Amino acid sequence: MARIAVIGAGMGAMATAARLATAGHRVTVYERSASHGGSVGGFSREGFGFDTGPGLLHLPAVWRDFFVKTGKEPLERSVTLTQVDPSSRHVFADGTTVSLPNASRGGVVSALDAALGAGSGERWGEFLGRARVAWERSRRPLLEEPQPATGSPSHEDPYPALRRGLLRRGARTLGEAGDRELGDPRLAALLASYATVYGLDPRTAPASAAVLPYMEQTFGSWYVAGGIRALADAVHARCLARGVRFVFDCAVTGVETRDGRAVGLTTAGGAVEADAVVSGAPVPSLYEEQIVGWERQDEWPHWQSRVRTGRVTVLLALRGPRPGDTAHRTVVHADGSAGEWDAVTAGRVARRPTVTVLRPDDPLLRPDDAHEAVTLTATVPAVPAAGTSWAEAGDGVADLMVAAAERAVPGLRGRILWREVRTPDDIAAATGSPAVPPPALAGAAGALLPAANTSPLPGLYFAGGWAHPGGGLAHAGMSGALVSGLIVEGSGFRGSQ
């Protein structure tokens, strides 16, 4: 039985902690804030409830595996899951709308043909066929196996070339794939939105990002009753049931080392001894600021210099009932992704940003059926341009988002009782970083591969969004399985079979 110290109570860290405790280890989690969940937070006021982090669950099989492996119980015994149908509704810049059914490739093809014209669905279907090839080539090394510290097949882009006419050279970026292969700016915008929601510029994201729409449209989108925060509560409860100890309001200030190995933590309350340390905190803030004296730090992926986007979230308490035919999720597209991303790159927000509107039909999140809780999100610079701050810019950006969202919710501004605005500063307060980590992607010479789960310091491991396999709820659960496997089985662990 080993003593394991875990830094942070985010989803990846808790997934690791529960698995290690189930294997018989003594696990203590040290969290600098007063609660668990990390970026998977919630907000409630006057009978309204909101998720302040992700609002939908993809690849629920990851968390089903977690609950079975840590207690031989199905996920559905801890939370209520429902498939969201339609999976999403899209309002394009020209006013065209389309609703995409959940986990139905044939249904998506038919919906696109009906909304965008004959042949649109076929082109999208052919694109998803190539995305499937990228998924099958990268799934195991990118998601199911520990990432080697150096030299990885994931440095190569698995997205195949289009084998037709003159377009035999493979697309280098996701934006290029959309422009060259889809033949309609609305389809290109649809494709780009799967990257932008993770804070990725489609003009620079590798073509392998095609796996993002493939995963969602193949495995579906799911909602957790009471909000995704209920999943974080269930994971925390599972940790407690397995004997994991939590110490809240306890910031970790460093990692104790002896003879070139991690042997514990330093906290405001003193030193803590451990046989192994798992960090669920943002990797850059840990190894760049807290652990000094490491050699060859320049070889580590400096994610905060690459991932510069965060999110603004606007929580809206509305008077009036939710119409019965309302889509759970609507994406209101900007006039053009190039202009939007030029603004983000410059540290600004476009005058008409792409906004995701979440309108869950959940009685647990509203005071009664005469009101509605709506959440808006938009990708923004993690740090605004020089001379401005999120404290100053937050309300102005929220105004732009509400104006854009009115294309999906007619009369929105007249229905608002009150609103709450969350900026990258609030993300930093909850997680330690204003940026939001994207999932790991193959290609781009490894530029979008996060830190490996093992570190240059023996005995120190990384889990959560800033570590392999990257950001997102499913990926956090995967990181927990990988790190626990490395600790329990040793360096020979190669992931699920």
C-alpha cells in the first residue's frame, strides 16, 4: 500500500484518486479551493442553476468504465443521463438553419441535404469517412496508451488525402480541409465550429481535428440531469466511498524531492510525505513556477505559450417558459471564422462572435416552468490586448454574445431577469490558468500533444486537461485510467487492451 498525494480535485485528478484507492493505496487530495470539480463548476441563484464549465458529455463510455472499475456499479446509478436530440442546431451567417440528429450519420446527411441543398450531406458524409480513418489510426496511441516523452507516431497527421481529381495532397489544416473538400462555406463553418469550441483556430489546427466532429456524431451527445456539475459530485462521492481523503483550502506550493525523486508536497501547512505525487493542476504553472532546478525544462511542451484562448460564459435567468420545440444546443455562427480568429489572435473579441446557446429542459435548473435558465459561451483570448482587462471588458463581450444569441432566441434581451458573467479570470481562479486546454491532436509535429503522464522527475505523474490526452471531460477520465495504470502496474503499462 503506497501513500499517494494528489494535487487538485479536478475531474482527471479525482478519476486517478478513486482508481488508486480502489487498488488499495492510501490517497489524499490537496485542493487549493473550497470545492471539487475544477473547471466543472456550477452556479445557482433564486432557483436558477447553471453549469459554469462544460454543459454536455461526450464519450460517456469513459465514465461508465470509471464507475464500473471503482465500484462495479453503472454510471446511471449515480447520475441520470439522456441523449440530446437534436444533437445541435446551427444558425449560419446567412440565416440558414439546420438541426443535426444525435448519433445518426444517415440522419445528419439527410438534414444537411434538406437545409443546404442536395449533395451537401453526401460531401459531409464523405468527409466523416476520412475522419474515421484518422480516428482509427490515432485512437489507441492518442487516447488509450501513455504518451511517450519523446518521439511519437502522433507527431504525424493521420488525416488521409482526398483521392479524387487534382486534390490528392492531404489537407494540412482543418480549415483547409473544410475549404477544399466540403464545397460550401456553411459546411466549412460547421466543421470549424468543432475546433473553435475547444479554443482551436481552424486555420492552424491540424487536419486530424476532423476526429472531433467524428467522435461527437458517432458516439453522441449526452446531458446529465441537474447539469454536468452533478457528474463531478458523483465522482467526488465515489472517491469518498473508496476512502480518498480530501483537504480543501490547501494550496500546494512545491514538490518535495530526495535523491532525484518526488517524495511529497509542500503546502502552507507544512511538508507532506508521499510515495508518489499526482498533479492534476495545470502542468505549466506547476513545472515552470513551482519545481525549480529541473534540467532540460526547455524540452517540455509549453502549452500556455501555445494555447491562448479562454471562454466567456454568460448565465441568463429568463422570464417566460422554454418552448417545447427548443433545441438543447444551438451554435450561432459568426460572419466569418477568419475575421473572428484574427480578432482573437490580436487579443480582442469579434463584433459578432460565434456563440453556443445551451437551453436544457431540466426542472432542476429553473424555479418553475414559467422561467428558463440559458447559458451562452464564446471562445475569447485568455488574456485581452494590452491596456484592457477582463474586469473591464467582460460586460461588453457579454452584450455582444447576447445580441448574437438573439438570432437563436428571439426576444432574448426582453426576457432577461438578471445575468452572471464569467471570464477567463474566473477560470483562472477556479483552475489556476485562464486558458482552456484542448484535447490532444495528432499531427502538427506534436505541437498539440500535452505533457506526458510521467514526468522527468521519478515519482511525479500528471493527470487532467494539461496532461495526456488533453482537455475535455472524456479525456480527463482517460488520463485517470492512464496514470493509475502507470502507478499500479509500472512503466510497462500500455493502456487498455
